[in-house]
Amino acid sequence: MAGYLLRRSLLLVVSLAAASVALFVLLRLLPGDPANALLSVGATPEQVAAARHELGSDRPMHEQFAAWAGSMVTLDFGRSFVTSLAVGPEVAVRLAVTGPLTLLSFLLSTLIAVPAGFVTALRGNTWYGTVLSGLSQLGLAIPVFWIGLLLITLFALKLRWLPAGGFPTTDWADPAAALASLTLPVLTICVVMSASLTRYVHATAVEVINADYLRTARALGASLSAAIWRHGLRNAAAPVIPILGVELSTTLLGAVVVENVFALPGLGSMLVKAFAQHDYPVIQAILVLSTCAVLVIGFLADLGQRLVDPRLRRTVAGGLA
């Protein structure tokens, strides 16, 4: 297992390095010049050249990458081309919105999807099993931004129970107001994510229910619920854990759309604005952090799967994985 952890950790570092290089190169292949963000319309070529020199975008690409990579190692994300503010503190402020939004959506979706998936597998022929299955299919078919608009119309405009968007200027100094602002965005993500996760849990639960070891446990006198609790949950968790990792990563990346629907000052809205202004330091910081988060989530999900399923540990010990 120690050898596997070492290999997996090295792969994580190599993947992050390769993603950083690809991000840096592809970003500079996009049309547009970041110097234009500093200049007004009708700037002279001399002014453009001076702005490019100030930003360092006139330097060779390998020199720009070396300077950026060196600063990233020390967690110095540089300064915004547009505002001249340090990127790191700005990202930290926005992360205080995106982080809770992602985690709350993930936790709520998991709490809904896991029991719903088992219910649809065990009681699919009942009316409530059919309703849950239909709702999961419907949740997969509806675009996330449309769900957000429906929730705004119902709970914010008609019932006036929750704010339609925005976030308190005091951030989390007023937890009640902050949670109220995140309620509709969390529900929006939860509808889509729980629908997708329910289908995965359903498929895994059906496989577990029809497994030989579960039939053997029932033949020895155990009830269906007791057999599932004692033998089925652990076997069902092994294939679901990687799916949970994928769903968490998808939620983090999908926050871009939801934050723009609800006008939340998170990383998503910051990234969209940075792309419009060709603000390379901001774009690079957000995308590198997002990539790192996705890779770490995948690593932890892979590790969790092996901790839950001893067969995978034996495979690793045998040198086959």
C-alpha cells in the first residue's frame, strides 16, 4: 500500500505540473492582448507596447512561464492586470463563497441520493419508488440554470421567503444572512447532482441485491435489510466512492453557471470577468487551484475506494495495480 501511495502521489504532482503547462500555453494562444485592459480605445502602438512591457507580455513565453511557475511554488499568485491588487487575497475572499456552496450542495445531494438510490432499487415497483425514479430522470433532463430561475421565481419573487441573489457585504459575519443567500443556489445544484447520483446508487444497489453473497446471507436467515446493512453497504460503497469524487469535482466546476445565475461573488463570477478582461494572473490562479482541487479529490476518492474494498488492496500488494 505504501508503494501505491508513493506512485499515486507522484502521478498527482506530474498531472498538476502538466496541467499547469497546458493551461499557461493555451491561455496565451487565445485571441486578444491583456494590454488592452489597461488602455482606452484608440491607444497608439507606442502606448500598447509600453503596456505590454509593463505587464511582461512582450517577454518570451518560456521566460513568462518560469517567472509564473517560480511565484506559484511560493503561493504568490501575482497581481491582477486590471486592478493591480494581489490575486491571492482576492481568491481567498471569493473562495469563502464558492467553498461553502460546493460543500453544502455535495453533502445535501449525497444525503438525498444514497437512500433514494436504495429505495428505487428495493421498492421500484411501489408508487414512491416510481416517483423517485421519475424525479431523478427529470432532474437529469432539466438545465441547471433553468432550475435556478424556477426557484428564484417561486421562493424569491412569489413567496418572498429567500433572497433572489447576491451575498451579504459582511460575508460570514452574519451567518444567517449568508446561509439564506446560499439556500437557493445549493438547492439548484442539489436537484441536478442528487438526480445524477441517485441513478449511480440505484445501479450499484441493484447489483448488490442480486449478488450471490446477499442471497446466501438471506438463506442463512438474515432479513433483507440486515443483509444489506451488514454485507451490502460496504460492497456498494466501493464503486460509489469514485462517483462521489467525480460529482464533487463537477459541483466545484459547475459553480460558474450557478454563481452567475444568482449573482454570487464567488470564483465562478470572478473567472468569467477575468476572461473578458484577459486578466491572466486571475485566470491562472483560479484554474490552477480548481485543477489541484479536482486532482486531490480524485486521489482521495481512489484512496477511499481501496480502504473500503480489501480486494483492491490485495491487488495493489500483488503488483497488478
